[in-house]
Amino acid sequence: MRLHPDDRKLFLFVRTELVFLARYFGLDLTQVKPMPRRHAITRRGDCSAAGIIRITLREGGKRETVHSIAETMAHELAHLRCWKHRDDWLGLYGSILLRMSARKTIDRLRAVCELEP
Ligand SMILES: [Zn+2]
């Protein structure tokens, strides 16, 4: 697990936002980690039964888009309660995206990315 030096502020923001959203929705998030580089090619994010979310911020030297990062955040958060992509997962995923929209998460992600282009 290595964090690209230009992604430090972005990672801190993503982690803080995930912790906030997990608390808001009562989800058992225990840890947030950058995705190991060997998995970043095929995975934008994943989560474990232990409540660990791993997220890809960059692949092949190129940063993921803010929309992709935000979608992955909501996707993996929803898996903390619903393991399979069924209706209950979809409902929670949608609620998280709505909450992120109200919190202007994407605008704030973009602002952080501009600090570390
Ligand atoms: Zn999934």
C-alpha cells in the first residue's frame, strides 16, 4: 500500500468524508486505505467484512476523476451494510449519493484535487 505523494490531501479528504458518511448512516467503517498498486488496475475500490475500505485514487500515474472517486466511496460504503448488489444495497447507495450531493462532496473533492494537480 503506497500513496502517491500528490494524493496526500486527497486521501485525507476522502478518509474524513468516508468517516463522516459512515457515522451518518450508522455503518461500521474501521479503516480507510489506499488501494495497493497491483490491484488498482482492476479495482476502483473494495471493502472487507472487517469494515476496511480500500480506494483507488490513481491508476497508471493518472488520477481517477472526482466523479469516479465519489461513486466508489458511495459504492463501498453501501457494502458495509449490504454485501450483494441487491435492492437494499441499491437503496443505501442512492441515499449515500444524495447525502453526498447535499454535502457538495464532488465540489469539495475537485477543490482538493486542484491543490494537488
Ligand atoms: Zn460492489
